[in-house]
Amino acid sequence: MAKAPAAPAPPPAAEAATLRREDGDSVLRREGGESVLRREGGDRGPSLAERLAQRATATLHASPLHRLRLKGRQPLRLLGVPADPVPGDPQLGERLAAGRLIHAGATVMTRDLDFGGAGLAPAWRDHADSWGWLRDLAAWAPDRAAGAKVAEPLVRRWLARFADYDAVAWSALVTGRRLLFAFAHAPLILSSSDSGYRTALLGGLAGWARHLDRAAFRLPDGLAKAEALAGLHAAGHLIPMGEARVAAALAGLEKLLPTLVLPDGGIASRAPVDALALAELLIFSGNAALAVDARPAPVFADSLARLAPSLMGMALGDGMIGAWGGGAPIAAGALDRLAKGCATGTQLVRAGRWSGYYRLSAGRTVIVADAGPPPLARIAAGHAGTLAFELSDGPDRVIVNCGGDRGLPAPLPGPLAQGLRTTAAHSTLVVADTNSTRIRDDGALGLGVEEVSVSARSSEEGHWLEASHDGYAKRFGMVVTRRLFLSADGSDLRGEDALAPAVRRRLGRATDRAFDIRFHLGVGVTATPTADGAGALLKLPAGRVWAMKARGGPVAIEPSLWIDAAGGLHKTWQLVIAARTEKAAASVQWSFKRAGK
């Protein structure tokens, strides 16, 4: 069997960091050492007290007292129109003009549209009730009059249907979004000469802001609360006499954002799609201040100064971010837009001591590795791909993860979406075809990875990354370690995946298990097995060739798939090294080496 070259010994240890999740909350604390800890025993999501509080809040919002609180002075106009930082889809706007409201794979004819009707998918309803379709309509409309002709009848119908509080249409998340879209696309919905319609719409905007004065602060910490507060902040700037509202919204954001945005710019959910959504939201809400010639509060720039470089650091050579945290890949255009909208430009973060994502790059080669634990169940659904990595050679993706469901324009079939979250759908080691972190029947993450130890080094020879996790310790009595070395010119990647007995395993003797190491290949990468069965030659779309070798198990070439940023499914291939432990231990060495320059 061909022998994979071992990685050179790393240089002396450099500065490291520890992340700890406190038992009482989801705050991360930096300490000395080299480990990332997930709360012991896992997390079962919102507590009974939190669920009861949510029910009490819903009851309060439906009460006559709350309806009285929504009444107040009617604004005569808006003070400004903020810019929407995200372009809409003109094709969807054109279809809306033709009478079809399309979102999340569902189409509803507007002539028959009952916004509160039964049978509408929750994602479609949220989009319709938040007026997100205004973004697409604005992208299509050849002029204001053409856009208003489509938008105003829909707004009239919505206002007639939801003049009073509705638990779905008036949810704090949806209401925050609706305010932002209404403000940014006011020319499409406030151009009517019908004074009754204008009064009803302006009164609605004011009433939604009064609703958020209380509802936004009752939400649990998370992106939903950020969207509600962002809409409230915009309302404070754009509806007259809103100074107190601006102050309250900023106080809420200043308290919330440090729990969402980690010190290195990662996001608590560990999903880049969430980080991008939050960054775009902050730009959007900050534009409300610019619309009235005010400077956005420092909390906006401070958060963006961390979010943007972290996202840039996760992009491979094609400018796209891969599928991490259960989210879909992020297209290069979204990152380009973010770079132009932030003062940080193309600055990037390489070492994610808090986020758990690490970037190794040399020459044309870029590697992004996941060396952090999954998020808590109360924060996000997450994925079970600990220690996976992606690799690119210039614009070609060589090694990838299969994809993700969150962030796609339309949902994937349930079994496929769940399958993409599994360990086997990531380029990492899988023991006994079992997820390193359990994915429960309700979709939440269960027990599994609690601790990830990380050490990263660099020298003139190249870059090292060593990480281990305990996801299989309690079930199988084993700890997984992955070591990566990337040469200084980027032409040579050497790795080792090892299993060792856990120090504190379950009572009884660990049973030897079969395991696989999977490397999912990028779209257009063809694989040819070597004669000895211990490797493969990979030909990239651009014509370059990489040679893969392994020691410790045979290399098979099997079918795989990849889901792109638009939700398209591509048939691809994967390299699979199959092996088995002996006395609960094993070591497999492998390498990927570029042929030529």
C-alpha cells in the first residue's frame, strides 16, 4: 500500500485560547489553554419557564389593553427613505406583477390571495406578512408608477385583513421586517393620492412601532430579536418624535449584539448565513439614520467591523463561503456587496478562537476547517460536522461539504435537508456511520461533541492545525483527532485522522468499530483510482491535477452530491477511506499533493 507522507513536526506552541459556555447562559468566556467547551449534558432548548412566558406574552398582546396601547398620534409623513442594501430578484418581481407571489417554493395567485388563509406554509406567510416581496418588486419595476400599481392593492388588502393584532402577522420578528421594507420601499406604497389609504398605512406604521416598543424586548436573545429591534430603531428615526424610541432600540441592540457576535466576529449560531443576515440587517437599520442625515450609532460599525472580516475569512478561492452550521453556501456576490457596505472592506480573520473556524492559506490553496463544537440547541439547529474542512485551488473547489438547507430560496425535501446535517455529509471522520452529535427527531441537536481541543501553528515551513473532539467518547469510548499541515507554497496538504481511547469513557470495555473518513469532492472534479487502491488522481475543472494517497485503509470512490447557493443539486464524487479500530485506537495518514505548478 502506498505510503502517505507524514506532516513535519509543528513548531513550539503559540498563543492559544479557550472558549467556555457558562452553565447558566450561552455567553462565551476566553481563558488560557487550548480547548472549546460545549455545555455538559447538551441543551434541550427553551425551558418550561421560557415557554410559559412566551404564551403569557401572546395572551397579553391579544388583550384589549394592548390594543389601547397601539393607539396614538398619527404621523403625517415619513422623515426619510432608507436604502435597502440587498437587491431583490427582478424575475420574482415580474411574476408578482403578473399575479403570482412566489416564495420558498410556493406560488399563490394574488387575485385569490387571503393573507391569513389556512394552508399557507409558515415561510411563505412570514415573507408575505413582512412585505419582503417589495424588494423584488422594486428590482423589477421600470418606474415608480408601475411598481405602485402592483404594490398598493396588496397593501390595501393586507391592512384590511390585519388592522388589529394577529399573532402571526404581528409577530415581533415579522413586524420588524415589515417596518424596514415599508420604509425602504415607501415610494411604491405611499404614492397614492387616496388620503384614506395613506392615513391607514401611516397609522399602521406607527401602530407597529408601538407594538415593538414592548414586544421586541420580550423576545429571547437571537436573530429574531435583532430584527425586531432593527425595525424599531428605523421607526424611531423615520416616524416623527421618535427620539426615545431610538434610544430604547439602541440600548436593546447594545445589550443583544455582544451575545450574538463573538469577539473574533463569528456568530453564536456558528452558521455563516446567520452572520451575513445580521450584517445586512445592521446596514439596513443603520441606513435609517443616514436617511435623516444622522450618523449610525457606534454599535452598528463595531459589530460590522467584527462580522465582515470573519465572513471574508471563511471564503474559499472562488469567493464563496461553504456550507457550515446547517446553512447553505454563500455566493460571492453577497460578500462583495458586504465588503462595499462596510469600512473593513476585504479584511479577513484567519484564526477563529471563538467562532471555531480556522483558515489556512498558501499560494493558490485555501482551507477552512471547523474546529469548534456545535451550537446550543436553544441558539440554532446546527450540524454534526465537527472537524470537517473544505479546500480550494484557485477558483476550483477540491474538497467540500455536501451543503445545507438554511438560507436557500426554497426548502429542500425533508429527508435531504436532514441528511445534509449529518456527519457523513461532511468531509470528516465518521465512526460506525453515527453522527458525532446526535440529531434528534425534532431537528434539534442532542448529546455528542462537548469539547473540542485546538492548536494552530505557523512557520516558514507552512501551517499546522490540530484538533480533537469527544463526540464519540460516551457512546464508543473514543476521541477523534485530526491533524493538518499545509506547505508554504500550498501544493502539499498532509493529514492524519486518529482515534484513541477516551480518558473518561463509559463503564465497560470499548468495542472496536468500523469508521470512514470522507472527502467530498467539488463540482466538476473527476477521480481516477490508483492501481494499488490506496489513492486517487483528481482532475480539477481548470485542468490541474492533485494526487491523493492514504495509509491505514483502502480508498474507494463513491457517488456524492453538492447543493449550491441557489438550491441546485449537483452529482459529485467522494473519496472514502474505510478502516477499523484495534483496541479502540487507529491512525490513518493521507495527503493531497498538487502535480506541477
